[in-house]
Amino acid sequence: MKVKGNVIKYGDNVDTDVIIPARYLNTANAKELAAHCMEDLDETFVSRVKKGDIMAGGANFGCGSSREHAPLAIKESGIAAVVAKSFARIFYRNAINIGLPIVECGCAIDEGDTIEIDFDNGKLTNLTKGTVDAFPPFPAFLQNIIAAGGLMKSIDCK
């Protein structure tokens, strides 16, 4: 699996309360959540995000509460993948569970860069800077969950 998109970048310690503020947790409607994604940190996010964009962050991305609403809001907003130096463990697992591809990589990425992520081979190419960084690819079972669109969709209950 590969994704290619323009980067929208944030810093360290982006917590779930700024990804989707608690005042919107009274719904599980993904489109409603996406309409408020990042609004307390970046009022322009919803108006400028385009389908296929890639979100980048620093260390400890997704810290805070354990809500699945946060990766769901990001995914539904059109973000194709999230790249960060590190993720809070619960956010990492919730992202996998809802089928949001994520990459831990300390590579040099700036706002507006165009990057391509090759999940199968563990390669992140910054097309703007002309750099290539490696990351450990997901094991096959996690790739299957992401490809299916999330954990529940990956389970064959027939």
C-alpha cells in the first residue's frame, strides 16, 4: 500500500482533546466529528484539508484520553495517513482499529511538503526535499487490518 499527499504539520504532544474537543463527543457520527477536527489547535484545518493529505506531528502524537473519536475524526476529514516521531500507545492502537495508517518516523517533514509513504517496504519519500527515510513496516496482520478499513471490517464473521 502506498499513499502520496501534501503535509499538514503539527508539533509535539498533540492530544486527543485538540484533535476532537470533548464538547463534540456526544456523537459517533464520523462526518460530524471531522467537521470539528483540530479546531481548538488550528481553526483553518477543516477548510484547508484535502482528501489524501498527510498529517505530520512530533513526539507523543495522540496523547490524552483513549477515545477512538480522535483517529476517526482525522480519517474522516480526508487525511490518508499520520506520520509522527512517536505516538501515544492508545492512539496508535485506536488508529489501527479504525483503519487509519500511521507511521513512526523522525524524518524531516515540513508543512506543505509532498511525501509518499510505501507501507509495504517501510519507505517514506519526501518528494519536496528529495530525501528517503526508512521505518519498520507493519507486520502482515496489521497491514490486513488497515487494508480492510479497520479491525472489525477485517474479521470474517461468515
